[in-house]
Amino acid sequence: MQLFCAKYVSLFINLFKQRIAVTPHTRSKGTKGEQLAIKFLKKNGYKILQRNYRRRNGEIDVICYDHGSIVFVEVKTRYSDIFGPPELSVTEAKRRQIVKVASQYIANKKLEGIDLRFDVVSIFYPPDKKHAMIKLFKNAFTKNNTALSRK
């Protein structure tokens, strides 16, 4: 029995070590993408209110103010298009999660009655080019309809 438990404990530890090894690289890609997105948003007239707004049920990458609206921005960064463009990785479940966290932000800041918008910034680093391709999807989805609109 001890051998059985020791085998699973060592397996668990190895999986944990692999997870730790992957996380910093993924996190640094995300941070790099968010920094680029913030530059892009500022250049387009957005006022950045907050980055990485975290709650126990999720996170919003960037919260901005743009032309009378509070804008909740999800940033997606990819270095390969094997799984499609970055914006397609904002799933319906992720959109629902963003809406929930946005509702908490609005309640906490007492911003009832203000216009809300949900945007997606898609950042793709093509392997054969130096610079990232950035796309902004304004009103990518709404609070009531979490279907991604590709305008």
C-alpha cells in the first residue's frame, strides 16, 4: 500500500513541477500582450481605469473609460494560429464569467446606470513578422447576449 501511495505522490509532484514550469512562460506572454493592448487602447483614446481586476470567480484584464462608457476588455495573445485567431478563444463560458465579474465591479464602485461595453483585443504575433497584429473588437458581446460578434 505504501508503494502504491508513494507512486501517486511522486506522480502528483512531477505534474505540479511541470505546471509550475509552464505557468511563468504563459503568464509572461499574457502580460506582454496586455501591455501592448494598453498602449493600443491609450493610443485610441481609452482611459485606463484598472488592470487585472480579480475576484474569486474570475478576472478582467483591463477596465477602461471610453466616450461615456465603462469598457471591460479581454486581451487574447497568440503566437500561432493553429487553433484559430486569438479572439475565438474567448468562449461563451469566459464571456459569462467576464459579465459576472463586471457586475461585481459596477456594484463595488457604485456605478449603476452607466453604459457598459465589452471589448476584445486580439494580438497575434506571426512567426515571419517582427510586429504584432492587433485587432480591437468593440462591443464584442453584451451583458444579455454573450455571443461573440465579429464586426
